Amino acid sequence: MARITVKGHEFNELLVRDSYDRRALLYRNNIVESLKKAGIIEDDIDVPVQKVARLRGHASASWYFDDRYMYFSYKLSNKFVENLYVVSKVIEMEVNSLLNKEITPEEFVQHFYEERDVEDKYKEAREILGVDKDCLDLDLINKNYKELAKKHHPDAGGDAEMFKKINNAHKMLKRELS
């Protein structure tokens, strides 16, 4: 079975071939149970489940920890249920690291803290870099970034503000896709 690495955690890749919707509910419940172990109450946890889990779609979870909005999403797999599995595994591993005191609460916050409008910012970043709003191809994003950064670099007479926007957009998308 293939292994994948997400947010520094390596685990088996999941290829679901049946019981998509049932498995999606199982992974949703795993996320909730993992976060409850960290002291987060269920009312502060949101894990949207797509109606048809076998279709393509990004999976996400959001919650409040230490009065901060926390968010994690994944969308590189071909099916929603497989994306939700990855979200479940990463959250489970991070919570276990927190409970085993391998990471501090501050590091846990740092790994998941996001602004509430993060999805809108991802779309805006893709616009700035001139890629499709659903682009997940990091090679294409990097290629466009290099071209735009070269064009707008202040040392080459480019616009410094646009150069900053391009850099920030690239950093944001690299973080999302790695």
C-alpha cells in the first residue's frame, strides 16, 4: 500500500472502493472523537460531509481551541471520502502528539490556526498567480509564481506591492498543498 506524507505525518494512503458514505461518517466521527480527547467540545467542531462521498470534493474540519479558530482541509485525493480520511488521520496524529506532550498547545495552534475566510484567500491567491480557481498542481503554481515574481521584482523595476502579493499568495498555496 502506498504511503503519503501530509503536514509531516506519514501514513497509508486509502483507496476506497465501496461504502463511501458510511466511511465518510466514520471519518467524521473519528475527527470529532480525536478533538474531544483534546478537550474540545462537540459544539465547537464542524466537519461538513458531502452528500455523495464518492465524488471529488475537498474535506475540511474546523474547531475552536484556546479561543482561536482552527482549520484543516485536504483536497488532493480523487474522492471526498479519501480527502476526509486524510483530514481524520492528520488531526488524530496531531492530537496524539499534543496529548503525549510531543508538541505544546502553542505548536498545535500554530499547525491549524487560520483566518475564518481562508478558503476565499486560497481562491484569491490562485487568481493572483493566474491559475484556475481549483488548481492543485503545485508545479504549475510554482512556474507561474517564478514568472510573475521575475516580472514584478522591484530590482527589475517592477511593482513592489504586487511582488509582495505574489509572494504571499505563493506561500499560502504552498502551505495549503504540502
